[in-house]
Amino acid sequence: MSESREYISHPDEMGNIHISEEVLAVIAAAAALEVEGVGSLAANLGSDLAELLGKKNIAKGVRVSMEEGAVVVDISLLVRYGSTVLEVAKQVQDAVANSVEATSGLDVKSVNVHVAGVTFEK
């Protein structure tokens, strides 16, 4: 976790609600890992320093941002050998979008799945 955390703000009649992008990334990662055929998440370019420092994060392959008032999720993953890549990616898109929307109450604009490789582990 870095010192400069980013938050997604949602105005409410009683004030503002701020949700850390890291929280949304963890929600997205957990949803993706539940999909049959996902081997693991792949590390983002920016997570190398955190791993060198010994900080492991479930959301290592997830980047969350806001675009036009909705959440955009970029997720990098490894697909298990023998799984159909396009089917797994579509299921990940659906699972992540549903989970983030249900948990946060925010709209999800897109879920971009980046298949970084294939894993042979079960």
C-alpha cells in the first residue's frame, strides 16, 4: 500500500463516500479468482516494488480507475491450460462487474481482461 492512496468519491445526500481504489481492486480480484479456469492473477508493472519489499497483495494484477463517473477495471491473469481463453475472460468480466457493482453500489463501465499467459497448475 502506497502513501498516496487514490479514492473514488460518491456524493450522497448526507455527504461524500470515499472508497479506496485498493478496496475495489481486492473485490475484483476475489471475483476473478472464483472463476473456473483462472489460474492466478498476473502482476502489474507497478507492483514489482511492493513485492520486492515483501508486501503481497491479492489485487496485484488489478488496476481500478474512474472514467465518466463509472468504474473501469483492468485485470491481468493467467488462464489454466485446457480452458477456453475467451470463455474464461468473458466469465471474469461478468463476475468482476457484478461483484464490484453489488458490493460498492458504483456503476462499472468496463472490465478489460488481459490474459498474460497460461499456467499448468491445477
